[in-house]
Amino acid sequence: MSRNFFNLCAVLLILFIITACFCRSDRNSGRSINPKLIASNTDSEEQTQVNVISESDNAKKKKADRGDFIVQHDEVKNPRYKEIDRQIKEEKELEKAAQRLNQSLILPHDIYIRTKDCGEANAFYDDLDYSVTVCYELIEHFYKLFKSNGDSDQKAYENMFDAVRFAFLHEIGHALIDTYNLPLTGNEEDAADRCSTYINLEELGDDGVRAVIAASDAFKIESRKNLPNERNLADEHLLQEQRSYNSLCLTYGSNPTKFAYIVNDGYLPQERAARCQSEYERTAQSWSKLLAPWRKS
């Protein structure tokens, strides 16, 4: 495995995971309007139509767009990442990605996108300066994780790409929750996982499916390597194995026929699978409704 090959893959990864975000398909999920919100005091088809249009108009009452996704290039301290950083800057791939995001979402303030060496394998959202950071170390972590599970070099690279896409969209989920002050009735880390899953499954097609499955695999591998302790149990994140099963459940629930193998091959217990379709529907309806006022199109 040459360093040049790793550098090239890393650059392509950063471009791919970010430019894919919020590039909506043309299909209509049919979940944007809750029938329960339509007035029920009249049987008039005309009145019902007016109510639907009214709700649609309300959803389109956009906030003032006062911000942008902005790329920031921090100085890279670790020499092993210098070449990756140089190529990203020269190709301006992050700038292109930010432009795509800005074409899709309204922001009340700027959000910064960064890739850098962090000294740890991580990706995170910082609410102090409204920034999403993907660490170069995280890319390596996922590669080594899949390799440790017996994947070939090529398969480990493919799974690495997909898992980092899921992690990036998880952090975008945190950014949107904070920026839009979205209401939550549960754990925010779980909500961010579900946001990433929703975007991947609803809007990124097969690429998104692979991202969710790769993340599920990564969670399961990590759960085998790290037995739960007091720190894990007290952490705001769910246990890795729980995150793995949640990802599988939502994937299966999004299309039980297409993803029947998840249950048939024993990846997800039948007892959980029986509730996954309704679980996915609730998740998709919630995120569709929460993000609707902030869409530009």
C-alpha cells in the first residue's frame, strides 16, 4: 500500500463524502404533510386542498439566509498528512463542496468545514465556532478497523469511504440541530445518527445504503474490541452495538423487501425487525418536517 495511493484515496474521499450531502433526488417521499394537520371540520375537497396548499406555503416560509458553509484550512502539524492537505487546497474540493451545501440549505449564520490532523481519530461539531471537522486520523482508523476484521486492502478502502461519509453526516446532524435549534425529545447523539441515516437512505441512493451498512459494521467491530465499562455506559453515545443494530433496523425498515437479507441472514433479530418499518417511517417523517423550512428548493 503506497503513500501516494493513500493520499489519492483520502482526497477523493473528502470530495465524495461532502459533495454528496443534501444533493436531493427528484423523488417525493410523500411525508412532507401530516394528514392529521389538515382541517377535519369539512368534507369539502376544495377546503382540504386549500389547507394542503396553506401548509405547503407555511413550510416554504423560509428564514433569512444570513450564513454560508465556509471552508477553513488549518495548518497541518503531522508531516504524514502534508501531502493530503496540499492536494485538497490546490484542487479546492472542499470549496466546491461548500458551494453545493450553500445551494441546498438556508443558514442563520456561517458554518465552517474543516479537515485537519487532530491528534486523535475523530469527527466533531464545535458549537463555539460553528464548525464541522473531519480528522485525517479518522480516515486511517476506519481503514485499520476494517483490515483488522479481515477485509482486503480494496474492501477496507471502500468500507472506509462509506463509514466516514456516515460520520460526516452525523456531525452535520449536530450542526443542524444546534443551528436551527431543532426540538429533540431524546438523546442528541442518537438523533444525529438518525439524521445521518435519513439523509443517506432518502437522498443518496445505493451510496447512502453502503454508508449506513459500513457504519453498522464499524460499530459492531468496535463493540467486540472494547467491552463496555462504566465510562462507556455513562457516555451520551449509545453503545456501539446498539448503534449497529439501530442502523440495520432503519435500513431494513426503509424497504423490508429490498433489505430482507438483513433479517434472513441473521444480522437483525426478527423481534426487532417487526417494528423497524414504523420506526423508520417516524424517523423519516420527523427529519423531513424539521428540515423542510430550511430547504432552498
